Amino acid sequence: DCGDSDHPNRPENWRHARFVEEMDTVRRKLAPGPVHVLGGSWGSTLTMEWLVTKRPRNVLSVTFLCPGIHYTRTQASRRNAQQKLSPASVAAFEEFARTGDASNPAFAKANAEYIRTFVTRNPPPGMYGSGRPNPDMMKALFVDWKNWSRVKELGQLRQPLLLVRGEHDYITDEDVAFYAAARPGAETAVIPHAAHLTFFDNAEATNAVVRRFLQRADG
């Protein structure tokens, strides 16, 4: 029900536990040995839940790009970013918050401004084509996650940890500092000229930061 995958439109699939189980299956089947793990945005949420609930062995390091480890905090950062947009977009997001109606053309324009400002400033061709997430699935996942936080468990990770955000990301320096404070010794980095999807906006800098971290983690 997302992207170019099959679209059976089955709500019983729209559970975070299913995604965690799929991640665990991929790891066990394709990379059973020692691994470095990187999760970006939703991937950081999924990876953190996987680390906590599956307790996988032989994870050598953890990298979170634009981390979302506390749902309420992430939502607040999104809303704060939306308030920095044009007056028309601010009004459209406020109307959406009241009604939940995403069919309004004004909301589509506001969301487009939000994406190009805070999500990706250099999207690859076709990224916003036909393979969009099922909105009903996304709504179900957000409801499932609304009280979710793994900040306490973040502090219990023993692997080397890197926290990265984009210069123009809706995830703020304060967000990253909050997570880093929960896990003393965590490394942090800011990718210049990049929004939330740093690997699209500035792949060279993102790769360089991650490679240096992995080299240190490998000793």
C-alpha cells in the first residue's frame, strides 16, 4: 500500500509491528552477520523500534538521519515548520488541522511548499509521481504511533550512535540535541544545503559524514 509495492488496501497490514517484523526478516535472511544500521526519518523510527523489540545481535553501529524518536516532538517540529511558510500555506495547514480534509487544492499547494522548503530541495525525477502512500494507511500508522517514544531506550544503546539532520530540515538542532543528551557520547552532524532528505539534497556530504563515522566505529 505504499510507493510501487502492491496495493491490497488491507487495514490489517497497517501496523508498525508488521513493518518491524519485515525489517527483521530482511536482516535475518539477507545480512545475518555483523551490520551497521542506518535509518532515515521514518526509517529511524522503524529502526529504533526494531532495536528495542527484536534486540538484534551483531549491530555494530547505529546512524539516524533526521531522527524521529519521539512522535509528539516530531509532530511539534513539523507544525512549527509549517508556521514559517507563506501566509496562504499557513492558513491551509490550519484549515486542514481543523477539518482533516486533504482534498482542498489550497492544502496541496501548501504541502508542496512545505516539501520543497523542509523535506527535499532537490528531489530525484519521478519522486512525486504516481507511487504515493495510501492516505488511509498513513492515517492508521500515525494513530498507532501517536503516544510513541523511545528516548529512554535510546539512552540504553551501547553501539556508537550518529545523529544527523539537514541544515533546512524541520527536525531542528534542538531536536537533535535532545536526543544526543539522552545518549551521552552520541555524535551529531548537520548536512549543509540540505533539508530532511539529506541523501537527495546533498548526497556527497551525507555519504562523507556517514563514511567517517563508520570508519571510527570499525576502529
